[in-house]
Amino acid sequence: DAKTTQPNSMESNEEEPVHLPCNHSTISGTDYIHWYRQLPSQGPEYVIHGLTSNVNNRMASLAIAEDRKSSTLILHRATLRDAAVYYCILRMKTSGSRLTFGEGTQLTVNP
Amino acid sequence: DTAVSQTPKYLVTQMGNDKSIKCEQNLGHDTMYWYKQDSKKFLKIMFSYNNKELIINETVPNRFSPKSPDKAHLNLHINSLELGDSAVYFCASSLRGGGDTGELFFGEGSRLTVL
């Protein structure tokens, strides 16, 4: 599986935007970019995914670099509930839903 | 209704014992998984079943035996528990092939502590 690199931790203030970066320089043409997050004492939950184009949903936006070697998860207005570990994962199109989790980024949101 | 439910949520037991964790999903998915999250918070896939058939079996000791009586259930039985088995075990489900989003739905986890 292609590897992703994320900062270990980031901090944000409540109601401010948060940009969570992810590098994936060895991404292949058929790899989807997925983001999951894990709130304290809960299982991971799906946030967003994309292939080439930027994506928006009710939770977040995903900005994908033109060369696809990096991406950024954007939380438009952070809330305290957004404090979690955010995982950037590459999913091979042929691997179904098999996901390989890395270390993720621990996001702290300050009131 | 809980989409993916695991029982028990907490399990404390002695070394050498045998224990089981049960998982059920009511999402109509055909693929289920077991993941292990250790004390360093790394999440690793252990097993995956599709329609009761084992399709992923990572390098997990033989003491771990998954069982899928039907596509809505995937149980994990662990024999001769060791200290290193202490972890949070997550069950997950999805559509085979990932569906449109490749989304995995996780349960809340079962925290196993081996003394």
C-alpha cells in the first residue's frame, strides 16, 4: 500500500478553519484518497474521499493537488467536537474497502 | 439503531483464558472486518469476511479465530489469551468492492484487558 505522511498533531481555535495536510508522493493513478477521523473512545468514522477533483460534503472539503501527491482536509469552522485523530488513507480501487491506517494527526481544538 | 454493534464493550480477563467478542451489523453489508488498535493507537486489519467467506487474513496468531455465521455477524474468538492481546478491537462493515464511497462503518470497539 502506498504510504501517507501527516503531522503528528495540530491545534486550532474554535470556529476557525483548519487545514490538515497529507503527503502521498507514491500514490498510484487508481488510488482513492480517503479521510477518516476517530473521536475519543469511538471507532473511526468516514469523513470524505476523492480521486482527482476537489470534493465537498457536509463535514469537510478535500483539496487534492494537481499532481495528486498531496491533499488537504479542510474543516471550515472547527468545533470542539472536531477534536479527533484524522487519518489520511490511500485506498486501492481494487482492494474494496480494505483500509490501511497510519498514525494520523491529532487535532486539538481550543475554545 | 446502532449500525455496527459489538459486545462486550469492556472485557477484563486473566492470561490463558479463552474469550469471544461478537459483532453484528444491520446495514445490509456483505463484508465485515476486525481491526485491532494497540496501546500506541495503531489500527491494523486482522480479518475480513465477505458473505461468510474469509478474504483477508493478516499475520495473526492462530489463537485468533473469526467466525461468521451469516453475513450480518462476525465474531472473534481468542484462545489462550496473552498480555499482548490487550487492545481495543473494532468491528467494521462495508459493501464488497467498497460501494460508491468505499466507506467502512465501525463499531464502538471492545476494550480487552488481559491481566
